[in-house]
Amino acid sequence: MSSTAHDHPATIMVIDDHPLLRRGVRQLLEIEDDLTLIFDTGSPKEGIEQAVALDPDMLLLDLNMPDMNGLEALKQLRDGGYAGRIIMYTVSDQEDDVVDALRGGADGYLLKDMEPEDMVHQLRQAAKGRMAISENLTALLAEALRNQRSVPSKPSIDALTLREKEILRELAAGMSNKLVARKLDITEGTVKVHVKHLLKKLHLRSRVEAAVWAVQEGLDK
């Protein structure tokens, strides 16, 4: 019997210095069967330790905290070996913040003023291995990429191999390396190597940039 539901709920952790916000997220997730909050803290230091120890499927990380900013926490999480999905959760829709977070290894960027049901939808997307980005940030990200492209040679899809094009198309659909590997029947390590090569050829610095560029070029069709 095949079932689309997970055998177990996706586990989530929150690092945010606002107790009221953490309580709000906890209450929001209490009524969902497929998403479970396993730990929340206002301390980035404690959060990083617990993320590595508990290894939740995903982590909601505040960008602006007094003790340590979210970008530094993001770096420490990745350096510490946390490989789950990290979603920045913030009030800032500043272009630099969004781009820096995604280049730093974040898998998503959600704004705190979003509707609760949109938030749950985005977390479900992230649990499936897809990118979670607030709707109104996608256009901003595309614009940021256009503005930052001072590379003399415009990226060209023609520079890519057939396999790299296939992988780029899956990235444009928001797929994680794991899902791409499963779909194309290759190892996750092979996908990583291909992603590295295609980013270099396209003069892009992150998989999220590649996804946005591919959507702009109409490759997600």
C-alpha cells in the first residue's frame, strides 16, 4: 500500500528570541499531524547545540537576535554538521539579507508577517525537500540576481551538459539534492558534483540562485 503521507511527522525546531512568537509557532503546529515542534529556544548557542544533538528535519531561524545574528548562527550550524533544512524566519525583506542567507546555506526565507496557513504550507513544502520562500521575495531575488550580475559573459544554458540541464530543471522546481537523486536514479553525491559544476559554468554562487535563474529562463516548464 503506497501512501503519500510520511510514516512519521516532520520534526521542527525554532531559534527565536521572542517568546511570544515561539509560543505562536508551537500552537500553530500543535494542530498539525504531519509537523511536530520538538524544541524551541531564544538562545542561538543552545539552539545550535540542540540542533546538532536532536537533528530535526528542519529549523526555523530568526535573522535578528541580540546575542548572535541569524547568518552567524547559520554558519555555525552548517560548520557544526547540521544537515537538515534551515529556514530563515524574519521581518526583513531587505535584498541583501535574503541573498546573504541563501548564499550562506539557508534552504528558505519566510517573512514573519505571513498568514498562519501560508506558513504551514511553506513548512510542508520544506519537509518535502522543496525550497520555502515567501511569495513576494521570489521577484525580489530575481531582481537582485540581475543587478549583481556584473560577469561579462552572460550565463548560457548551452554551456551545460544534458545531465546538468536535467538537474537544473529539478532545482528550478525547488527539489533538494536528495529528491533529485531519487528522481534521476543517481547518488546524492553525484548530484552535488553536478550542481557544483553547473554553478561554476553559470557564474552563480548558490543552488537557490540557479533555481531562480532557471525559472527566469523558463526552464521550469
